[in-house]
Amino acid sequence: MTRRSVFITGAAAGIGRAIALRFAEAGYLVGAYDVDTVGLASLLGEIPEAVTGELDVRDAEAWRDRLAGFTDAAGGRLDVLVNNAGVLRSGLFAEIPLDVQRTIVDINVTGVLTGCHTAYPHLRATAGAHVVNLASASAIYGQPELATYSATKFAVRGLTEALDLEWQDDDITVRAVWPLFVATAMTESMDIGTTRALGVHLTAEDVADEVYDVVQPHRLPQPVHRAVGRQAKLMLAGAGFAPRWALRALNGRMAGH
């Protein structure tokens, strides 16, 4: 049987790197892609058999080229696509330059959309393929001081739900993983109301374990959205019952607004 394969974006550091290491440990052929080629080179020291390459997730042609090269190395398979690459800028919406906010949208939304679209033929050709999109607990209710980032994760949420329905006849499962704040470089200097209220309790490895579990066989049907960590699980579960005014009040209180 051909070895199972996983293609991961934003794999040079943080959550993406942890995901690459987790899947490599489980015996997958790992494709690790990022704009950070130095980080990818160091990853090869830990996963010598990995296939790596520079990839700006906004570039459709680069996606097609990297996917073609990786699936060739994987014997034509693309078992798992992990859309992890993303950027974040915290602060008051009106004080963050517009070009920075447009970049957040381009990477976090256009990057995921482009990845799903270009990978579709390879996923369809692989029985039981999975897509895992990195969403966020900020997609439960719009987050002050993370407004644009939160909006991008709402988009990822909607795309995930739609594609899971559209692609079920192609035997492609699409899931979103929802962490709260994770201890990576993205949150090191973040000081906003929500981080002060909730803290940063998750590790990149916590998220990687969840992503790996999502694509494994389960006896019972699994939800499209998977929260990571106790806080996010409580928030996601509570959002299913709480009225919108209550969610608004809770988020405003945590953010200090």
C-alpha cells in the first residue's frame, strides 16, 4: 500500500511545524511548505524524508507546481491537505493600516480558498481524502482588537461547511480546527483584553494532536468543527445555545469593551 501523505502550509514554524512532526511520527510522507525557507531547511533536520518548498499561499501557480511535485513524490496521493498558513495583527481596527488588514485577508482567506481549489483534483483522486482548515475560536463571535483576523476565520468557517457538503460525493471530508490562543510567535507580543482575560494555555503540539486525530477513522460521525482545549470547547458548545446578545455581552466583557 502506498504511504499516506500530508501537504501542510505554514510548516516552517509554530503550529504548522508541530503538525508536520506529528504526521511524520505517524509514518506519513510530509510535504512542508512556507515562505520561510530557512525554517523549512531546519525542519529537514528533524524530518529528513520531508518534501519541502517555498510557497506563498496567495499564488495559484505556485500551488499547482508544489502540489504536482508533491503528489509525484507521493505516488499520486494527497491524503490530507492542511491549510495552516495565516497571519495576525492585533489592535484597534481603525489604528491598523489598511494594507496590513488586506494582507491578513489575502493570506488567511484567499490562501485557503486557493489551496482547496488547486488541490481538489488530487484530493478527488485519493480515496478518503481530508482537508483540515485552521480556523479559530474568534469565529464564534467577532472579536474586538482582532476584527479582521476574526472576520477571516468566519470566512474559513463558511468555506469549510460548504465544501464538506459539496465534496462528500467525492469522498473528501473537510474539517475546521478551532484553537483559542496558542503559545507561538504569533501571540508572543499580543496584549489585548481577551488574552489578559483568558490567558494563553495551548501549545502548538496540542493543535497538532487535534489535527492528526481529525483525519483518523472514528466509529461515530464527527462534527465539521473541532475546538481545541477546554476553553474553546466550552465556548463553542455554549455558542450553540446562547442568544447572540449574550455572546456579544460576554465577548465585550472579556475584551474590556
